[in-house]
Amino acid sequence: MIPLTDNDLMPFGKFKGDSMESLPGVYLDWLAGQDWIDKWPAVVEYIVRNRAVIDKELKEAGVLD
């Protein structure tokens, strides 16, 4: 598996074709909780690697305490 970078494109879903770094944190957080996301290990790894940035965005949006 080749890790996804911020400049790589989302391979599926609502944001297919958008750069990974442009995806909303709330969407990436939602993806992380889906049972089927394990079918996309590169996306899972990207979310795990960027969890601090995602959580910061969610806190700023008032989604996380």
C-alpha cells in the first residue's frame, strides 16, 4: 500500500476526486467510524496519520469538546 498524501485524490464517495487535504474533518471522522472503511486501507492510514489535525478542526467547529 502506498500512503496517501495531502495532494492525492479521494478515491471514492461524495468527495471523489478532491484532494485529501481539502476534505472536511467531520467527513473524515465519519468515515473512520464506518464498518466498510477497512476496504480502503490507504484512506484509513491517512485518517490515522492526520488524526490530530482532524480533531483540531472538529474542536474549532464545536463538534468535539
